[in-house]
Amino acid sequence: MLLISPKVVAAKPDIAKLELRKISISASPVSSFDGRDSSRLRFGKLRWLGGLTLSSSSPYFGGFSGLAIGPKGEKMAAVSDAGFWLTARIRYRGTQPLGITHARVGPLRARDGRKLTGVREIDAEGMSLITGTPENGQAFITFERLHRIGRYKLNGEGVVGPTSYLRLPSYVKSLHDNRGIEAITVLKGGRRKGTVVAFAEGRRDKRGMLRGWLLGKRGASEVFLNPIGGFDITDIASLPSGGLILLERRFRWTEGVKMRLRRIGPREIRPGAVMKGEVLFEADQRYAIDNMEGVAVHRSPRGRTVITLISDDNFKFFQRTILLQFELAESSQS
């Protein structure tokens, strides 16, 4: 059982001396998602594909809170709340992830090119591809404490930028330092294709609904999520249909960390709406989870919807960086 809050501040590596560098990542297979039944593959509306426990001797590894996966599932990028980025490739055997290659890390920077400094600047929490791939494209990255969403380039130099920042409602600046913009995605389909969806962690209105924003050409509008069972949003990803996959987390000292995946249909996503969606699966620590913080979606070579999750180890020796992959059940593809 994980007897520590996911938001406990831990010692993080200093990125002052970090420059673009290659690192080696060791990957051990997660043999089973269900610790009680190694033969089980079906979990609610999800099918288990496989997972990896990741580690590295580099100090610049861990704290991953945002994840982007390329359209084919082979290329990935992640951001750490210690102020650095990771790009890499996922190696597969069929649909099962086997390892991580071509890994590189580098510092996140401010618009003037300097490295981010201090706890208020470095706390990256979310990442979403806008166009292209993690090796040749663009992405949004969200930050807590100094609340902002930057647009970055992804190329041979890694994660470059930001080139600009999104305009956010003025009250976003007054969000609690450690309860800021946690999740972001760009809708991939539907009539709101191209709209940015963002949520703050734990931000609620007077009704108790979680508050988020739709950011489009016509400006910002609020959207809400009906919370279930005391879970908070840690990340979101867009489905090809224009719907959403929500990654949620709950921590209690008496039960440790829980994880939940929820799907929101495209018709629910509109200004002022209270979204609820459907629960795909909920997992506690009887399953192979840790502090799951990042989620991304891609299509497999067979045309199936694959959901990839990554955990934030908080730079604690008793926590792990885990990468998990599931496929939406055939009847639930969207």
C-alpha cells in the first residue's frame, strides 16, 4: 500500500545544469494487471495489452505528469513536474509493449529561452499533441503554481519553446498553487474538433462540480464534470470521435491510491454542460497501479483504440514509474 499522498513535495533534480542528453531506460514487463489473477485480460470495458516498470540511472527521470503518444503508438513524449521533458520510442511485440529506446531528456524553457527556475515555474502537469508526432509536431504543456498553457515545438532538438501562451480567464491566476491546470487535450473529432479542453485539479463550483474550460477561436467558456466518489482529474485525452478519456485519482491514507478511467461522449462536451460519461474501469492497489497521472490515446495497426497511462513516482524510492496500455473493448471503440 502506498502510504503517501501523491502531492507530497519530494526532492527533485535541479535542471540548472541539464542540457539535451541521451539516457538509458530499463524496462521490466508488468506480467499481470490483476495481482490475483494473472490470466485475466478483461477489465470492465478495457482489454489489458501490457505494461512496463521503467527506471533509469539518470537523475533526470521521474515525476512524469503529462504524456503524448504519436498516432501510431511508437513515439512518446512526457513532461516532468521537475521542469524537464522526455522523448522516446516504445518497442512492441505485436500489441505488447516491450521496451523504451531512443530516450532523450532536456530542460523546459521560458519564452525568452532561459531554463525554468524555482518551484513556481517548473511544475509541468499536462501535455497534449496539437499536430504531428512527439518527434515532429506541436504540443500544449500546462503548468501549476504559475498557471499557464504554453505551445511548444517538437523536433530534433526535443521540446522547444514555448512560442506562445493560450489566453486563459483572468481568475485562473488565482487558483491554488498546487491545484492548478492539471489536464489538457485537443479534441480530435466531432463538431468541436480543434477545441482545447482543460481542467484544474480539485477546482469546484458551488454545486460541487469540477470546473474546466473549452478554449476555442471564440474564446473561453466553462464546462463542468460531475465528480464520482471523491476522485480528482489528473489528465484527459481525446478520442477520434471527439469524445474524451478521463484519468482520475483518489488518495486516502486508509486505502492508498485508486485510479479510474471514464469516457465522455462528444455530445456531452458543450459550454456550460455538466459532463458525467461512463466509468470504464476503477482500480485500487490490488492492481498494478501507482500514482497514475498521464494518459494518451492512439490507434493500433488493427484500428483499435489504445489507452496509454504513465505514473508520477514523486522521485520517491518506494514509488514507481509505470507505463500501462489497454485497448477499448471492440463494442466500445470510438
